[in-house]
Amino acid sequence: MVRRIVLATGNRGKAREFAALLGSDWEICLQSELGVKPVAETGDSFAANALIKARHAAAATGLPALADDSGLEVDALDGAPGVLSARYAGEAAGDADNLRLLLARMAAVPAGRRTARFRCVLAYVRGAEDPAPLLVEGSWEGRIATSARGAAGFGYDPVFEDGASGLTAAELPAERKNALSHRGRALRALREQLRERGEGRPAPA
């Protein structure tokens, strides 16, 4: 049985990743396609913001909802941009603005101190008042490149180098990125928890 779920975002890049990782037993609808406006992300952690977004989308649509809050944590910047990743250069900033600011602040940081990670927390609710939401986390270790590389992906992907391959997230093929990424790890953990609750198929190996 195909399950319909609202994804608490208008970001089509994220939607493609979620669809690929969740599989054909889920029908994903973007909240923006259902006329749902974004809610203010007032939480002080990825988990708090993910839950705020999931409950808001579920309340507005009456559907089960899935939300992620994710971002980049750079060790040399004391964990910034963190929960402010999407608006690092300001509330109206786009990806290019955020990348420019990050690279400028990292310009003098030597190679050995450019470590960073992507972190993702997913929140799944069966309804707006779900008393037992699922919260799962995934992370992806790497480092900040000295310049943007690659044409795929979105957000900070062009400047985040995978720790093992040395390729940026924007240079990796989609299938490989999904296997490595913070979002992929979190989604696989979510699928396993959904399976244990009888709400989904087993996660792929």
C-alpha cells in the first residue's frame, strides 16, 4: 500500500533525495504544493526545528508529515553555521550568498583545521498532536573545500568534501551521495523505525 505523506519543505532538491531514499511505497507531497506556508523555525536545535515543521505541516494538511532540519557544522567556526545554515548570510540569503560568506570566513583556515560535518534530524508525525513522534539523526563527516566544485546538489554541497573520497557532495553521483549523506543515514534509520511500528518496508541494505 502506498502511503501519502507531506514533506515539510518547498525544496525540490530535498524532495528528490527523500523520494529516492524512501522508495515507491511512499507518495511524497511538498507542503508548498498543498498551499502550506513555512513556519518560523524558532527552535534552538535541529530536533526542535524539525518537530515544529512536522507538526505545522500535519496540522495544515491532515496528513502524516515528515520534516528535516539539517545544516553544516564547521569546527573552526565553533559549529557555525549550524541551525542557521539556510540563513547564514541573512534571512533573505540564497545558497550563493551563504557559500560566499562561508568561504570568506574560512579563507585563512589551514587544511588540517577545515573539518566539518553535515547533520540532519528527521521528525515524523502521524498527526499534528502525535504523542509519540519519531526523531532520528544522521551525520556525514568531511571538510570544507577552498572553492566550490561540482554542479549537482544544493546548499553547501559544492564546498563540502567527503572525508573518504575527497569529492565534494556536488561532485558525487546521486546514488553515492545518498549512501553517504547525513540525510540518507537518517532516512534509513527512520525507515527501520517505521518498519518496527508496522508502517513501512524494511530499509534497503
